[in-house]
Amino acid sequence: LNFNNASFKDFENIPGQDVFETAKEFQRYLYFLKSKGHLNYRIQSLSPVGPEMDLMLPGETQPTRSVCLVSNDYLGFSQHPEIKEAVIRATQRFGTGSGASPAIGGHFSYHEQLEQKIAGFYGKEEAILYTTGYTANSATLQCLLHKEDLAILDMAVHASVYEGVLTTTVKTFLHNNLEMLEQVLRNAQDKYRTKMVIIDGVYSQDGDLAPLDRIAALTHRYGAYLVVDDAHGIGVVGKGGRGVIELYNAFDQVDIITGTFSKALGNIGGYVVAKPEIINYLKYQSKQHLFSTTATPAILGIIRAIELVDEEPRWRTMLWENINYLKSGLTGLGLDIGTTASAVIPVKIGDIPKTLEAGRLLLKAGIYTNPIMYPAVSKKNARIRMNIMATHTRAHLDRVLNAFSDINAQLHISLPT
Ligand code: PMP
């Protein structure tokens, strides 16, 4: 296949009549991206998650040691010796699998313990576990909301929320736009059985936060409920690592908290924390919980991770030192990092080909980042996204800043002065 004369435009409208035709054309698009050196999706890493990783880069036969800025393991807990020890002990005691779904005998003491632990972490009584954070959102919303209900979404919520509201009435408001939210709430009065406002605590592409206090006040003023997915907030934001809900002291203002064990807690799985009646309803009505095999005993590592959020706050301190250092370095280079207030830092470029080229050049310089583009963000909003870890050193971050400085000289991605 020769792509010398091909451009991104050639692949904008992939035909959709027949799924195999679509897949074939999509494959051509992947080959095109690969031929341009732009396919840094599913890069294989040979080493553990960490601030540096051994990557099998496209076209190479040997791994390249690169600075890793793509991991949500913000506190480095996937490698924490005490958490690993807890997982090993759990596996030795209970084995590798739970054997069944909760409906038919797959509910064990370790599931109950983790439910209690995560509920208690937020000062609440009850929680329910799901296989992933994605399912926690999609399954819960799918179970609770139906045609006669209204889901009101911040446009920037995670894909799992959009999936959860496919069978309900949906209205969206522009990201963090309170006037628009109020307008939607006002127009919806008395028209629906249940109104639910659904937001993220930390937004995954911009790293910015929801103005939780004001959103909660508006939501309740209009008789709606508030759901907050704080997947990127837990362990990172707030003095005690309880996320955006702690930052705004909004524990009593959020009706349903959803989140994941896969990011700062270094493992896998999702959770929902809410009033006991909602959690019990989900436990008996939510198909993805009832009929899917429960988590493995290795989740006992999550219990230790939650304890370490309190016992070892130094990881959070180190993380924030790194976040602040990188942010001030990037703004010092004139780059647009938006309004991030978390461990997710975007460098906004706008143009998709330029963003892909920046990603390629960074990778070549030994810096592994994520170029993010449509449909994850709008078409003119492409960016390089970075996730910062407590275990990055100053030397790692200086390498990142030097690479951005070189790339800026080549691609002119800084803000106009
Ligand atoms: N919510 C948000 C905001 C996320 O960024 C993610 C991460 N991909 C999820 C939910 C899904 O979590 P998980 O990876 O555990 O499925």
C-alpha cells in the first residue's frame, strides 16, 4: 500500500453500508497512520507501570526506555510493596478467581470488605462493586433511568456516562456552563419522573474540576439529583484524597458517587456509593452487577491502597509537587494548558495533524504521551495529554520540558504572544 499522496481528509468519511466494508476501510486508515509514524495507540510496554517504561515502538525490534506520561497510576500504588504483598496474600488464601456472579454464589467476604471500605472512605454506609469504572457508570445509569426520566449531562463527561443514558431522555449543557445547566433544569420542571444531573469531578481530557458547590445547589434547587464520577479525583484531589467531593466538602450534596479503583488506587474495578436504598436496588436490579462474575481476591490490595491514602499522604504531596513543577514549566514555555487542577495536564494544540506530529516527535525524544483528538474532544481541540505520577523525578520532568521546548521551535504550538 502506497500512501505517499494520501492525506487525513481522504479518511474523513469511512463508508458505513456494510460493517465488513467499514472495517476494511478503517484498516486502510490504520495503515495510513502507521505509514506516517502516527499510530501510537496500543504501544506495547514490556516493563511494569512506572515513570519510565520499555516500549516496543512501531518498526523497532528492541524496546526503548521512555518517560511515561500516560498512566493513571497517579500515586504509584500499582507498584507499592505493601499493596503487592496484600494481593499475594489474598491470592494465596482465596485463589485467583471468585467463581460466579453475586446472584449465584460469587459474593465473598473480600467483596463485602471492599464495599464497606470504599463507602467508609466517603463517610457513607453502602457501596456496590462493578467490574470496571466504566461499568459502574453505564450500568448504574442504565438501571436507574428510563424513558420517563431526564439525564442532564455536562458535555465533557466520560463515554461510559453517555452509554448509560442511551434509553433515557438526555439533555446536555456546555462544559461547566452553569447558566445553561439552569436553563435545562428550569425547562424540565414537572415534565419527568426523575431528573439527574451527571458530571465528572475531574474531567479526563482537560484535568479541570466541576464547580461542585454551585452545581449541587442548582441541581437541588430544581428538585434534581446529582451524580458525580470522580474517577480522576480519588487519591489525588483534596487534603485527604477524597477527591473533588472533599475539596468542596460536598459529601452531603452528592446523591450518587461513582469511581474507579484503576487509577490512583492501582488496581481494577468500579464502585458506586449512595444511600442504602439505592445501593440495595442496584444490588438486585443492575444486570451488569448481578450476572457478571465478581472481582478476584486480588481486590484485597485495594483495601490496603485505600488505607495508604490516609497513612502515607507523602505520595500525594510528591504528586502535587510534580504537577505544579510541570505546569509552571509548560506555561513558562508559552504553552496552553487550560485550567487543569489535577494530575491530568493537557497541552492544547488544536489542529489534529500537528498534534499527532507533536506526539510522534515526543515519542522519538523518549517521551510517551497521549495525543487526544476527535471524537474524545471536539474537532478543533486536539491536544497532547499527560498524566503525572508521584514517582516522576525532576529529571523526568525536565526531559519533558526540554522536549516540548524543541517541539515548539519546530511546530510553533505556543500561544501567540
Ligand atoms: N470515568 C472517567 C472520568 C474516566 O476517565 C474513566 C477512565 N478511563 C472511567 C470512568 C472508566 O474507568 P475504568 O477505566 O475503571 O473503566
